[in-house]
Amino acid sequence: MDFLVHMEINGQPSDELLKKEAQRARELAEAGILRRLWRVPGRRANWGLWAAATADELHAALASLPLYPHLDITVHPLATHPNDPGSVGGPGRVPQT
């Protein structure tokens, strides 16, 4: 299942904590849990596309982040849409010639 996750950092974390966070994010990406990550310009915030079998599995991944105690997190579960232009063979999909 895919989840759109918004995170905002509270306070000013140390450089060491930020390094640990970056390392953990790489590990989660390598595991296929963290799929994409976008920065919110001008803020200490991001939006990410996360994948997990269950909400509990997602929670465990988020709680494993070193910055977790300093984060405000909002999770939006995502479901497929029948009109998704990015789906293979879906409506609105232009055939390749």
C-alpha cells in the first residue's frame, strides 16, 4: 500500500542527528519503503511517497527515524484511481507507436 507522508521538523536538530536521519532514510529507500522524497522550499518539511503492507508497518518505519521525536507527521493512505493516467493501460493512456 502506498502512503503520502508529510513531515515537519520541530526545533533545530544537531548535525549528528541529521546525519543519522540521512543514513536511516537511505536504508529505508534501499528496502523499498521510502520511494520518493520532496523538500518543501523555505521550510524544514518534506513530502514523501512511502510503501508498506500495513499502517502498522509504516508506523514502525516512521518511528525508526532518528528525528521521529522531533517530527509532526501526517499520513495520507493512497488508493488506486481508475482514471490514473500513469497506470498501464488505464484510461487516458496514450498508446506508444
